[in-house]
Amino acid sequence: MNNIMRYQYADYLDTSASETEEYNLMNTGFTSLGENPNTQEETKQYVGDKASSTKVTGYQAEFPYDAELIESEACTEALYDTVRNQKTGSDAQFNYVRVELWRKSGETDGVFKARKFKVSNVPDELGAEPGPQTISGSLKQIGDFVDGTFTVATKTFTPNA
């Protein structure tokens, strides 16, 4: 039995400004990048029960990040551009793919199970400390994710049939 380590996830951000997706690895510059499912729930207590009953009603997933702004790193520059230019609506949205590198898909090397999200970049702060400029915020999920596979060599996402 092996623990799954953080480096066994690969996160990719579509940094293209066109309809053609161009995924870049969110690695260099990122000091943290997590997943918070923000589970939505409903709790009721029925008249004949001593305890309440809870059921899951949905999710409002977000992916909080902390990064250093690094010149020529497409992902950190794209996230910075959102706050620098005070983008809103669809201009602040990205395609984001979270790849599970320990979960191979079939027999083909380099193809792994993945989820594709449409997200809004909600920046929190541009760092004020001396040293490298930092940016923090969250990528907040829009709608349902798409389950599929990701081919690392070609950086392409394929939805499940």
C-alpha cells in the first residue's frame, strides 16, 4: 500500500486566448495548489429522531493557489493578467485540468485519468513582501466538471464517451 503524494497530481491551465486549447503545466512558480470541494449540504431533524440527518446536495469546488510571478511562465502570467487588468466575466475564465498521474488509463503510456473544469480566476492578493512578487487566489468551478483522460506528451484532454 502506497500513499499518493502531491507530486502525483499534475495541474494544467489553458492559457490560450483562442478557441484552440493550449495547456501549460502549473508547476514552476506555484508554491501551493490544492482542491477544496466546498461540499454543500442540507440538514434536517425529523420529528421521530434525536439526531439530525444530513445529505450532500452539491459542490462549489475551488482550487486555491499561491504562486510567484515568473516572467515567461505562461500560467503565472495568465493569472496575474486577470488581476492586473481587472478582468471580469468570461475574460477571467480558464479551462483547468487536474491529472491523476497514478491512475493510468488503459495500456497507453502517458495517458492518465483526469477532470476538466471551467473555472473563474478569483485573485486575492498581490504580495507586498520584499522578494519575488507573489499572487494568490482561487480557481472557482463553473458548472459540472468533465471526466476524461489527459495525454501528457501532447497536452490534450479527451472527454469520456
